[in-house]
Amino acid sequence: MTLVLLFIVAMITGFASVVDEAQFHRPVIACTMTGAVLGDMTTGIILGGTLEMMALGWMNVGAAMAPDAALASVVSTILVIVGHQSIGAGIALAVPLAAAGQVLTIFVRTITVFFQHLADKYAEDGNCRGIEMCHIAGLLLQGLRVALPSVAIYMVAGTDTVNNALNSIPEVITRGLQVAGGFIVVVGYAMVINLMDASKLMVYFFLGFLLAVFTDINLIGFGAIGAICAYFHIQTMQQNINIEEAAKTGGGGGAVEGDDIDDSDLM
């Protein structure tokens, strides 16, 4: 039963990696669902939250494919829970897994070109059912791209051979991958901030950084501080907008009232 549920979850994350609507491929969701299927949702949430920070800036831009968060999330969760690896090891393994998933998705997208041309042929013939089947076939390939490796890893994870292979990885490599993952987190934040053009909000970013370094506030406290800062920022923006609108309408209104008074005086 667990194997079937894992297959379904992996298929859903594969679908979401190209549909992008429900965001089920994001690590915080994919790891949580995988952890729930494997009976350890807490570990899935912790691992997913950490990987989400790494994958925050991973996005496809034009023909450039980003590292695959779907495969990395599902497989790393399996290795941590079933393979009895530490969360740090799972984070380290997520980096090469994302690169492998990137290669797989490029390969699958190349195959789906055939279905695109086939859909064009069906469109010329007015065969709507054929077009739908081409879309479904391409989507199924993306699901299998994540599901098949995940099921394979699940079937061998936890065995002595796999555990010995993972434990034999030198610490300098695993530690290096963890450090690289930390850099990816920073790059992810930088990419998002750059896309948002949030130069006016950088003061809050530095405020949060200083509070995190020099205080012992937990995540709940940071969330509350962020909500308060957001409230006052929105209020300040709204006041500035009201002042600008009042200045514009006030000037025009004064001219109209002045004209009315002059007209009445003339009468």
C-alpha cells in the first residue's frame, strides 16, 4: 500500500513540475506528502522547509531549465526516512538529485516534441480527442520521470548495500554539498529579490538578518515581527497614496470652487 501511495505522490509531483498551477512539486509540499506516506510527516516537513529555501529561486527562464525540485524532494525524503540518513545528508544529496532531475526533464521534454507534432496533425484533422491524448501522454511521461526513480530508490533504500554506500561517502564531500546548499539558499533569495525589484524593502531584509544574528527570536517571533512590519508598511503606503490623491483632487477642486464663486459674484 505504501508503495502505491508513494507512486501516486511521485506522479503528482511530476505533473506539477510542468503544470506549475498547484505547486505540488515545491519541496515544502512534496517532502511533506512523501513523509506522510512513509509515516514520518515531521521529518518531511523539516526537510521540505529547508529544501524550499534552497529552491526558492529555481525557476525556468525561457529555454533554460532550472534544477528539478520534484525529484530531489521525493527521493531525498525517501533516503532520509527509509534509508535512515540524517536531514543534513538528505539536504546534501538533494543538490545532485536536482541536477539529475534537470537532465531527466530535458530528456522527457525532448521526447514530448513528438507528441506536439502529432497534436498538430490531429488539429489539422479536427480530432480534439487526439490532441487531448497527446497532452495526457506528455504529462504522464513527466509523472513517470519522478515516479519510477522514486519507487526504485524506495525498494532498495534501507538495505545494507545502500546504507553502506551512503555512509561511505567522505565527510568532505557531504559537508561540501551542505555548504554549497547554503550558498544556493542565498542565491535563491537574491534571485527572488532581484525579480521583485524590492529595493525599498531591503531595510526589512537587513532588519530581519540583524535580529536573527543578535537575538534568540524563534520563527514564530519572526513571523509576528514580519506581519507587524508589513502592516505598518502598507499603512504608510496607503497614507502616501491618499496624500497624493488629495493633492491632485484638491488643486482641481479649488479651481472649480473658485470658478463657482466667481460666477456667483458676477450674477
